[in-house]
Amino acid sequence: MSSDPVRFARALADSGRQQILQLLWGRELCVRDLAQALGLSQPTVSHHLQILQRVGLVRAREAGRRTFYTLDLEVLDRGLRALRLALRPTRRRARRR
């Protein structure tokens, strides 16, 4: 997984990618199944999956001529934790007079 919270957030920022993650929650699907469920073209779904794979959110498993994708919940948790830490305000020390 990319340790860059901005890159992680960008991967999650697209509604199409969010829908893909929802569809992959707890199951494994191929590009064709995802494209049908989302009403998107296979190249578009493949592009989104590529972005999700780069940050580690999606894992691929080849079976014959198809590739099946799953959501990596551990990477999702780590990425959300890193994003939360990146957004946390820094504490300023009080000045002594």
C-alpha cells in the first residue's frame, strides 16, 4: 500500500471507484461482472481497478482467461488510519511569558 495519504484519498475520491469497492466488499468479481453491475465499459472499469491496485486496495487473482478482484480490507483500514493521522491538527505549545 502507498503510505501517501493524499494518493490514498485520490483513489477513493472517484464515485466509480467507490462503487467498485462496494461491489467487491466480501466477494470476488471479474471486470465483466463489475462493468455490467456499474453500466460502465470494461476499459473504464479496468482503469479504475488499476488505480485501486496501485494503492493496494484491490488484489487480483488470475483464473484462466479471467482476472478476479477482491477488496483488501486491511489496506483500507491502514489507509483510513493514515489519512486520519494526516488530517489531525498539530498541537502548538503555549508560549511562556
